[in-house]
Amino acid sequence: MCIKFGRNCPGPSNGPIIVDMTNSTITGQKKKKKAEKDILQVTWEALPEEVVSTISTMTIQMSQRHALNESFYGNFLIYFTTTGEAGDIKNRQTWLHRLPDFAADGSNCALELAVRATASAFSFAKTRHPPLMQDALKLYGRSLNQHFHILRTKKKVTMHTVSTSVLLSIFEAMNATTASAYRQHISGAAELVKLAGPEECWMGVLCQLFFHIRIQMAFVYLTTRQEDKNSICAEEVLRETLIYDRLPVFQRLINHIVRLTALYLQLEDTEDGRMPYVMDLEEYMRIKGDVDALWLEYELSAEEQGQSLFWTTPSGATEYRDAYTALCVAYFASTRALFSILAPRLVASYLDFTDHYQQMLDIAEYLGGFKIGCAFMRMATPLYLVAMHAKRKEQRALAIGIFEEWRVIGLGGISALALESIYRRQGLGKGVMAISLR
């Protein structure tokens, strides 16, 4: 422009001068990176071999531990909640949602170890990789020692200590270490709930835990034929610790199952193989009336919401409102099965056209389709009654076969507890064939 208009311009007339520094810049960066890499390589090579090995092992272990925990939370603990249970239990948040925070906050090393132990045991059940079980047993032992230490030295019982006992019981459910360990962990967890106090309930999480604990206590009570002399007063926990104004239907039903189980444990086999009737007519009428009233209340509560508890499909199959409803119906069927076992002779001869044992088997198959571990654990009591007392041989064999299947799906501890009792009581050999539900 300066030349065009005849003006003097201080700048160069031949255009801008461009200096290409690209090659030298890249070369410099390459040299710098190479120098850093050389320093790191020299430093790593200078370390003793055992230190390098330890660091590598720790890195792998941390990665594996994270993967195991993620698998545990993602695939096992989600089983802990049955669809629909919150409406009855009244918990606003599940144990699953809170446990990762409890285990990772650093306040209870026993809980952290219990999570790792149970995660390894669960992974072993899925992969059958022996080192996982070896690791699980070591972690279980360390968690147990830390748990005992915490219980001895700390006066306040928190959600962490209750969670530790429940997790250790789940470990035993998957892989029993001793015959009595599962029962002890379940009973201990119940006692800890009582001592924890309402401030530890965490939006109903403690309510959900106690619901699980009571169901497992009923199963242990039924199969071991041993009453825990230090058993807690459930009514006291429900009213004072969990602050229920009106007890959930399932909790009230469990009260009756516990009483019926206590009577069941008084039974002794007679010479002709028949069982005596230990329930007098007055008690029978009272408990049966309460159970019938509970069932009516349960049906009416569903009707008020425009729902049905269950219905029959065009194909003849039974569908349920949700998994929790199916579980409730199974326990109602269990009480009626216990009535038929315990009732006085006069009422025992009364015809009941519902095959409650088949109903329990059908519900086990229905819940099996959900692949939820808590349904397996909580169906143990109904299936045990089927295996022991169903009228038809094929029904008893099917229930035994289900327990046999549980050995390979991660519930070997519960399976062993049930099968040991069944084989002992029925005089069966250990070679019972596993029968598939499907």
C-alpha cells in the first residue's frame, strides 16, 4: 500500500519473514521425553528385585481388589433387596445403597475386610478359582478378629458393626466354616440391632437388615433344632429400636412362624414313623385365626391400591405382583404346612384342597427366574418344609434337588445346613441326585 500511494514505509517491502522452528522444537521435546524415560528406566532398574516384585504385586492386587468389590456390589448385594419389600418394611433406603459408604469411610476395618472376604468368596463361587477362596478365608479370619476386638473395646454399637455381622453371616451362607458359625453370626447380628438404638437406623436401613436377620434365624432354628437361649425379644427391637407404630405384615407373620417352629422342635419321631400332635386345640385356633386375619389384611391392602397379589395367566402359570409378594405368599403357605404337621387330630383331618407344598415349589421356580440371591436365601425355610414333609415323593425329591443346586450357585453354607438336617432326619444317603427346577 505504501508503494502504491508513494509513501515511505518503515517495514520491509518483501513481505513477512517466516522462520520454521518445527523440526528443532519436536526434536527438543523428543530428547526431553527420552531423557525422562531413561531416568525412570535407570531408577526402576536400580531398585532391588524384591522391591520391584512387591510393587508389581501390590498394583495387581489393588486392581483385582477393586474389580472384586465392584463385582460384589454390582452382582451380589443387589440381590439383597426383593422388589416390593420397601412398601411393607418401610425402609426408604436399602442396605445396598449405604454399604459402600460404610465400608469405605475408614472407621471400621473389620467391615472393610468382611466386604473383601465376601467379595472373594462370591467370585470363587462364580469362577471356581482356588486362590480366590484361599484369599477369602484369610480375609474372613482377619475380619473376625478385628470384629471381636471392636466389640470388646467399643461401647457404642453402630451400623458398621451390625453390617459386619450380617456380611460374615452371608460369607457363612456361601461357604460354611463351622457347623455353628452361621447361626452365631445371625444371632449376634440380631443382638447388635437391639443394642444399636434407633439413631443408627439410617432411613430404615436397619429395618431391612432386621427383616433379613429374622428370616434367617427362623431357618437356622428350624434346621438345627436348637433354640438360642440368648435370643432377643423381636417385639422389643421392632417397637423400641426400629420404632414401628404398626408392625409390617411379614414381621407379624414371622412371629407366628417362630412360635410354630418352637412347637415343631418339640416333635420326636415315634416308632411307627408318625409324629405326635403337640399343639392343643385352643392354641391352634388362636394362631390360625391370627394368620387368617393377616392374610385377609394383606389381600385388602392390595385391593385398596387396585392390585392383586397374584393371578393365573392364560397358560395356567401363576404370576405375582412382585418378588416380595411371592415371598410373603410362600411364608403364608409355610405356616399352613406347619399347621398340618402340628394340629390336633380333630382338625388335622380337615380337608384343605390347596397343596401348600406345591405352592412353595412353584414360588421357588418363579423367584428363580429373577436370579436374586436374597430370594434363594429366604426360600430356605419353605423348601426345607417341602423336603421334610411334602406328601408326594417327587415334591420332596425336587426340594432336595434345589438345595443340591445351591451348592454350585454360591450358597453352599445354607445348602449344607439344610441337607445335613434332611439326610439325618430322613436317613438318606449322600448320593441324592440333584434335580433341576427347570
